[in-house]
Amino acid sequence: MTANIKFCKRTCEACEECCSVVAVAELKKPYHTRCGHQTGKGCAIYGNHPVECRDYRCAWLQGILPEEMRPDKIGILIDAEGGADWIVIQECHHNALDTAVGRGLINEFLGLAENLRCGVRIEPYGAHMRVSPNGDQVPGLYKEIAPKVYLYVGQDERGVSPAPPRQQTRSVGTNRNDLCPCGSGKKYKHCCFRRADVL
């Protein structure tokens, strides 16, 4: 897949997108959550940071993308560590994939999908958050939107987005169905209202 791409040695410089976007099991850091060790000028525990972090190299860092496409500048992180298996396009900021740069990158990498064993995965910002309340590494669901191109939709195995449970809200007061002002948590009609009738 990348046989004709010239790799170059780069450093992250001021970019910290992978520190915010990628989940790190060793730190118990979920997807799309700022790492507690980020300083805005690099990693506070650099040198002692986890192996997962040390070994991670995005497509820009590998030299696959041009200089001006650094993840923090375009809001998109391309994970090409899957070799001939897969490429992941992760949106770091809301709507970054809808920009001209984002659409161009998607088209470029989608052209490689047929040559990859597992294809190209697109992960919009926040899709992981819809899988579990903690936004952790629960797999969720990929939906095939083109041959070997998968969109992470962050839904359950039935393909249905879980609806948040609705809690009935009642005001505190002295109407029959209000919460009782005594603080019992019961409706007024099942609590102090009955006692008022007895008196």
C-alpha cells in the first residue's frame, strides 16, 4: 500500500491530537478525552510515558502526509499503523471531515481501500461517546458505506442508538402529584397529604 511513499523523520512539535483522540489502556484514558499529562507544550511524563504512546506514529509523523497536514492544523488524525490491513481516519474536532481538506483526505484514502485487507475506517468526532457513558473502548458498530469503507456509528449491535433513559421530573409542592415537601421522595398524595386528611 505505502510502497511508493517516501517516509521522513518528523517530531510531533506542538501537535497533541493523538493525546486527546486515541484511547490509552495503560492510562485508562478513553477516546476523545484530553490526557491528564498534556501540558499544551508536550507530555509531562515524556520519557516515562506508556509504550502505547511511545510506539504510536500517525500518518503525518511517518511522513505519509505533507507538512501542512499536521493533525492539529487540519483537525484530522490519520492512523496508518495497520500496514496493509487498515487505515483509520479520526476526526479530532467537530466537522473537520466536512471541510475541503477533510473531504480531499477522505477521497485520497478511500482510493486505497480496495488494496487494504480490512479497508478504511472513518471515525467521526464523538462517535465513541455514544457507545458507553465513559467513552471507553467498547467496540460499537461499523457500517459499510462503500466497498471496504466503514463508518463508525457508535451504536449497539442492533444498529440502534441507545436512547438515554428519561427521568420523570416533578416539582416539589402541595399538588397531589408533586413531590412531597417533607423530602421523602414520594408523591404528596401518598405521603403528607394522607396525614393531612387524617388530622
